[in-house]
Amino acid sequence: MKNSFQAVVVDNKDSNFSVETKHVSLEDLSAGEVVIKVHYSGVNYKDGLAGTPDGKIVRSYPHIPGIDMAGIVVSSEDSRFKEGDSVIATSYEIGVSHSGGYSEYARIPADWIVQLPEGLSLKEAMIIGTAGFTAALSIQRLQDNGLKPENGSVLVTGATGGVGSFGVAMLSQLGFNVIASSGKKEAEGYLTSIGASRVIGREDVYNGKVKALDKQEWAGAIDPVGGESLAAIISKIIYGGSVAVSGLTGGGAVPTSVFPFILRGVNLLGIDSVYCPMGIRQKLWERIATDLKPKNLSSFVYKEVSLQQLPEELPKILEGGITGRMIVAVE
Ligand code: NDP
């Protein structure tokens, strides 16, 4: 491997915040047993936050962000991995307190790495990334709690976002009738093309009022939005149905009541991709490469950027308005 290679470095020297593509060396990377030549990474909301001075994501500076990466092992001190293995590394401390994927090389603890499953390329793995993994984990938990296509329609909120888009596509792949909720009127074509049966507005989910028990509409829901809208969803889930909640783009406070839980047996399922146990993580990546794999993955790519372009592109994810995923081709 090269002694000196390129990485995106965020720094806060003397309170001067900077995001730059620079030359670094292996000594600049956090410790780990496995060195990976990174081929692709992705841009997630958390990465956008890492690129701003008040993002509250990065623990110490200088830091290399990038919570997702896929690449080839160049050296390993752990018997589970060997030179030449194709691998995926996401979650845990990667890109947060451990140097991440916006670098030609990364050094990662073996416990955080998954072998790339057959049926998925390195690029496809990063189109899916943490967003798609979170959608897959949501689906797994909904199915573990009894969700089947014959139970009824499944709602996906924040449908044009990363988690939402993959939620729509993966559920449709499994034969579910998917209702996609989006704040973007112009996105109907995109959402039906990736598998939504029907597209509704955010106001059709939450119109400013939450009833303790509302008309039963959906057998299940994937909800990366949270907030008051989540309270409204819970009140509209059918008897015995479940909601998988993963995010808070709509807010953190959820003004619900006990009634949907004690009178309809509704389940609220918490989804955390970061510390999801490795056994479940490996099985889910296998599913992502097989029954959950969306057709035509390239239609999810909003933009492919280089390490050099990243400092300029990173903040854009925080502005909203992006449909699909931005991926990073690392030279
Ligand atoms: P994106 O930015 O890609 O998408 C978020 C989507 O939410 C938007 O595209 C928009 O969709 C919708 N949205 C935005 N603002 C609002 C609002 N005020 N009210 C309602 N909907 C809104 O983000 P991701 O999909 O990557 O992540 C979504 C959430 O999930 C984030 O909070 C993120 O932190 C969290 N997350 C959690 C993970 C976990 O492990 N629990 C892992 C990954 C992400 P539209 O316009 O179509 O309505």
C-alpha cells in the first residue's frame, strides 16, 4: 500500500473549522486489526453533520469522516479476514470516534467488519449503505413480529430519503402493498418506480391532530420521521400491527397514549443500526444481497462524487431536498 494517500480531513484548529482533502498516512488512522483499501463510501446525514462545526458527531479533531465503506482487505492481523477479501464496514464508532471511509485506506477493528456477501458488488453495498441496512433491519423486526403481505398495506414515511427509499423498494420486493408518504409532490414518479403502490402526502399521515385511536389503516410501518407524525401512525395501525421507528427527521417528542398498545396490541419496535449485534448484521447483509435486494440499484444514486469533491458536497445532505443516495467513488 502507499505510504501517503488521500483522505477527507475535518479539523478545528484554534476554532478554525475546515473540511479538506489532504494527504495522510497509516499513522493518522485509528487503530484496528484490518487495513482496507476503500473502493466506495456513501453520504449519510450523520456524515453531513460531521462536516459542520456544530454537528456534535465528531469526538476529537483532526478526524476522517465516513460512516460507511466497502473495499478490499490489504492486511489483517485477525484470522477472520485475509488479504484480498471484499468487505463492508459500517456502524459502531466508524466515522464518529474512529477514522472513517472518506480515505483511500481505512484501519478497522475486525469485530466491526462483514464479508461482502455473494450477489452484491462493493458499489451496490455502498448504494445501500447504512440507510438501506436500517430499512432491512426495520423489515426484519416487522416480520419477526408477524407482518405478512396478506395482513394489509405497509406505510413508509420520509419515503424519498435513504431509509425510506430502501424501505419502499425492499418491502415491494417482498410482495407487500407499500404506501409511501412524502413531502415532495414531484417525487411520485420516483416512488412508484421503486415500488410504491400509492404515494400520499405527509399531511395524510398527520394533519395536526392525533386521536387516541383512529381508523385502522396500516398493518405495519417503517418510520424514520418520528415526532407527532409517529403518534398519528400508531393510532392508525391495525390490531396486532407494528411500527419500526428509526429516526427523527420530524422531531424527537412523540405525543402518543397507551390506548393503541393496550386496546389494539400495537407494537412499537426500536431500530438501531449502530450497535446491531454482528450475528443479525451478517444475516441481514445476506438478505440484502438476495431477497431484499432492490432491482435497478443505480436508480437510487442521486450523485457519485470523488474524495476531492466531497468537502463541497458534504453539507448538501443537511439542506434536505436530496432524493436517493449520494455515493463516493474512492480512487
Ligand atoms: P434522509 O435525509 O435521506 O431522508 C429523510 C427524509 O425525511 C427526507 O427525505 C424527507 O422525506 C423526510 N423529512 C425531512 N424533514 C421532515 C420533516 N420535518 N417532517 C417529516 N418528514 C421529513 O435521511 P435518512 O433516510 O438517511 O435518515 C432518516 C432518519 O433516520 C434520520 O433521523 C437519521 O438520523 C435516522 N437514521 C437512523 C438510523 C438508526 O440506526 N436508527 C440509521 C440511519 C438513519 P420526504 O420529503 O419524502 O417526506
